[in-house]
Amino acid sequence: MVRSMIFNIFLVITFDVFMFLNGQKKYKGYVNLKHYMFTLKMPIYQKVLMVKIMIVAVLTALFQVLI
């Protein structure tokens, strides 16, 4: 259970980084991981990331119960 939660957290963060770096075609070559780290320092972005993690955790737990 703990392994799957940690895996889900890393999966959400990895997907979030991928979308941050490749989401805007206009800035695709200029945005790097340093910019993402600066974004993580913003409290509103931290809350959004936590909500994403919680949604994936609830959906995963729900599907594990149903199967």
C-alpha cells in the first residue's frame, strides 16, 4: 500500500514536470527544471499539486477496492 502511494506521488510529480516543460510551445526551449523549482516555491502551486496527488490517491484506492 505504501509503495503504491509513493509510486503514485512520483508518477503525478513526473507527469506534472513533463506538462510544465512541454505544455507551452512558445517557451518550450527556454523553460527548464530550474524554472519548475521556482514554481514549486509558490504556495498556490503547492496546493494545486497536493490536490492532484490526493485525487490520484483516492482514485487508486477506489479502484483497488472495486477490483
